[in-house]
Amino acid sequence: MADPAVKAPIATEVIPAGHAALPADDELAGDHSNRSTGPTGLGLAALGVVFGDIGTSPVYTFRECFNSEHGLPLDTEHVLGALSMIFWALIIVVAVKYVLLIMRADNRGEGGILALLALALESARTERSRSILVLLGLGGAALFYGDSMITPAISVLSAVEGMGIATPVLNRLVVPLTVVVLLALFLFQKSGSERVGRLFGPVMALWFGVIALIGVLQIAETPSVLAALNPGHAVGVFVAAPMAGFLVLGAVALAITGGEALYADMGHFGRFPIKLAWFAVVLPALVLNYFGQGALLLGHKEAIENPFFRMAPHSVLVPLVVLSTVATVIASQAVISGAFSVSRQAIQLGLMPLLDIFQTSTRTLGQIYIPQINWLLLIAVLALVLGFGSSSALASAYGFAVTGTMTVTTVLAGAVMREVWHWRWPMIAGILVPIITVDLALFGANAMKIPSGAWFPLVIGLVVFAIMSTWRTGRRLVLARTAGEAVPIASFLVTCKEAAEARVSGTAVYLTTQTAYVPATLLHNLKHNKVLHRTILLVRVMTENIPRVAGPDRIKASDLGSGFWQIEAHFGFAQTPNILRELGRAKITGLDLDPHQLSFLSGVRTSNRARGRGWHDGASASIPASHASRRGRPSFSASRRTASSN
């Protein structure tokens, strides 16, 4: 049986927007219209949104390579070996895999693991292969949430710890100040990032310039550190101490955290601006800074306590701490926004329960706010900060989720290469075998850290995976059950013509997940109130396996007779439905779109396990949308809202 939760377009129940204050989706300056600013402008913006996470990794990564748990001696050969590992991880995983290869697999301009999953499913030949791909996609998306929780905690914590170097007496305030910064960050999410978004690019451009400069100053003093460009030094670590070399890969993975954001945020900026920013600014700055830290350690081994901040002259240490704190907040903002985007895609693909989604910008489509996800992330992040207490301890939990997601991405990319691009197996193997070997090595090294902290993202991933898989399975069972008991619309229309029930003035809009059957809410309304509205719109919201549906193709209306209209509204998984606006596009003769004259009705479906009787539906209650929200929160148990909602 085909999987209705992924394969077919998804029917989504929504709360209609009150007034069409937002422009149409194709007018929003999100994906496409922003590209008119040119690749240079978009490249600068990408610095602030796309590269915040990977750009702040030098604050803690190199220090963690020589954590005592790894058993890597702090001598010249091993410093060069660790540097070589970091350099080639950046080249192989980020530059080659993501920038040059994975970003080619765009789903109508959109990126991210769920977009890649939808692309792979389009050409899947068997139900078994579809099921395997869905499970992989669910696993990768689930692990992403663990990354979304750890990134803000370790990024802000590591930046604030720099105060202890500038003023040691402030060491005891590191955790309280980190909590304050994180609280402010998550409280700010409700208002959106549009106003400060213009500052992100320039701030991160300054950040990359500064970290490159302090790295160059150290390299100039010890140019012999450039020998680490030779991959032989990385190989030498494994030859001399295989276990230590394997374990240190868990710390090396910290250097590439955030690499998945290059692909996930591709829809907002386009492929070329991201490539331009990576090769022209980000990669050179990261390499120079890492090599600068290595150069410092070659002459001053005591600097291993915090080599990033030790590189800077004492006179500029405080400004560097401030700048790094701002940069890590920006990095945290990017991954939080990514969690919102992944959640919306999961909801639209029928993989998660419906949640409240607010559009926070009238110009940028990608800026959304999901309060439930926001507060859950905040609770988890604060628990991580208070529970682990330092970025060094938290580093043990970091990397597992990221490398797991990256490994799944490689597998899904292989499916796309074969089924969508129609590449031959020898070519696919020649490209992906070296890449997935690196992915699995990094993932395996991080799996070794499960007892010391990596258990946290593993637990989070398992919980989210259970929610997604349970929701997907339950949705299939409910759809199968209701399809067997539904009343066909054709026979109902015949009954309506013969029935004596009164027809009252006005228009009723029934949100439904089936086009061939009568919505349960309409049947309940007719049964209990004995009336039908003069005009009845049966509206089905369809989420396609593409990011966006153009305006002219978004609405389809069919006159069923007797005042009944069948409406299908098609959206991409990256779009936020606005029902009232789409009804205006349907151009139904005589339809009054005054929201005060429309009654929107939607059902709350419950499924109960009756002893010995299998699955069956509970009652479907209906509520007019004009009365759905009195205190800013809808009365429905599951809803979607836009900025134009009442």
C-alpha cells in the first residue's frame, strides 16, 4: 500500500487567515526575489545566516583535539597531525561533499535533508525502497534536533568562557551570563530576526576577518606549521597510535558542525552565493585560524587551555570576547531558525503533529516562529548548560548528531544520483565510497563518546524519531479507517436535494482531507443543527513534494451543484497556507470573502483503541474559525497560523 503520508500530496487542516495582510507567497522576498540583489549581496547575507555555526567552531575545536580522554600527546607531530585532520575534513566533507556535490541535489531550489528525502522518493521504484528512504530521512531529521539543542549551548558557553582569560575573577559568572544570553535569544524569537538580519552579514564578515588576521600573525611567527597541509601528518597519527587517532576524530568533527547548514539554507540564498562566500571568505579564514592555533601551540604548549583566545594580544582580548559572543549568538540564531524550518517541512510532509506556525516577516518567506519548538529548545539548552557546566564537558555531547545527519545525507544523495540523475554505479561508488568512509569514521568516533555525553543527542533523536514514526503510522491507520466509513459526496448531494432541512444564508467553509467524501464536521453539523448554509465550500489543502507551488497553479475550484463547491489548494512544503487569500483566487461568482460573514469549520479527530474492535474515530467537533481564538491561541488542538491570522 502506498504511503499517503509521504508519497502523495499531503492534506493539511489549517486555520484560515483573518485578513490577507501578507502578500502572496510568490511576492515574498524569500527565495527568488532576494536574488535580484546579486550574488555578492547574497554572499554577504549568507555569511550571517549560513556560516554562523561552522564559523564559530574554532573557538573550541582545536582545544578539544587534545582533551585528555583522547590520549593524544601534545607534541609537534601530533599538533601537525590534528591540524591536517581538521583541514582535510573541511575539504572532503564541506567543500567537496556539500558545496560541490550535495548542493547540486536541490529540490526546486530548496535544500535540507527533508527536501532531499522528497527528491529521492519521487523516483523510488519499490515500496521497500521507499520505506527505507523514509526511515533514513526520519532518522537524519531527528538527529538534527539534537544538534539544534547543543549548538546554542556550546557556542555561547565557549564564547563567554573567554571572559575568564581576560578577567579570571569572572570565571564564576560564566554559567549565569550564558543563561542570561540564551534566555534573551529565545525570548527574541517571537518578534523574528528581520530587523537584525541586516546586521548578521557585516558582523560575521568582521568575525571572519578578525579570526583570519590573528591566525596569520601566529603563522608568520611559526611558518613551519604549514607542513600540516600534507595529509601524511594525519595518516601518521593513525599509524603511530590508531586508537588515539580514531578517538580524536570525535573532536575533529566539531570543525565541520554547521556544514549541513550550507545545504539546508540553499533555498534562501541560492547555490552560487553560498559557494562564493565559502571559497572566498569562510574556508580561508577557518584554515588560517586553525593553523594559527597550531602555530601557537608549537611554541607555547601551555596555551592549550584556550588557544583561540590566547592567540589574541591582551589589549584586544575583551573586544574579541564580545565579538565572539555576538558571533555565537548569530550561529545559535541560525540553527534555531533551521529547527523551525525543518519542523514546518516535517509537518507539511505529514511526519509531525500540526503546530502553531507564525510568519514573522512580510517580506522574507523563511522567517517563521513555532512557539512549541522554541520553548522545548530553550528548556533543553538551559538543561545542557546547567548540567554540563562548561563547553569542554559539552563537547563530548556534540558531533554525534551532526555526523549522523551527514551520513544519512550521503546515503540519500546516493539514491538521488542513481534514480534521479541516472548515474552509473561505478561512478557513484567512486565518488561516494571515500566520502561515506570519512562520514562513518567521524560518526563512529563520536559514537564512542556516548557514555560521556553523546547519549543526550542520541536520546533526543530517538524521542523525535518515535514521535515522527508513530505519527506517520497513526495517520495511515486513521486515513485507512475513515476512508472505509466515509459518505460519498455524490450520494450526499442527491440526499440534500430531497431533504427538507433548511438552507440558511451565508457561506460555510469546511476543511477536509478527502475530496470524494463528505467531511465529518458537515455531517455532525447537519445532524445536530438540521441546517445547511446557502454556499458550502469543501476545501482541501494539499502539500506537494516540492518546495513551492506558483500562484496560478495553487487553487482549483469545481462547482458540484446545489450550492456546493469543491476547492483544492496546493502548496509546497516550504510555504505557509493562507486559505482566505486562496479563496479570493478561486473567483467563485457571488462569493463574499468578508471574514465576518464566513464560517470556517474544522474537525478534531481522535482515534481510540477499543478492546477487540480495532481502531475507530472519536467524535469530530467543529468550531467557527471566527471564534477560534480569543486570547491569541486557537481552540483547535492542532493548527497552523500566518501573520495575518486574527
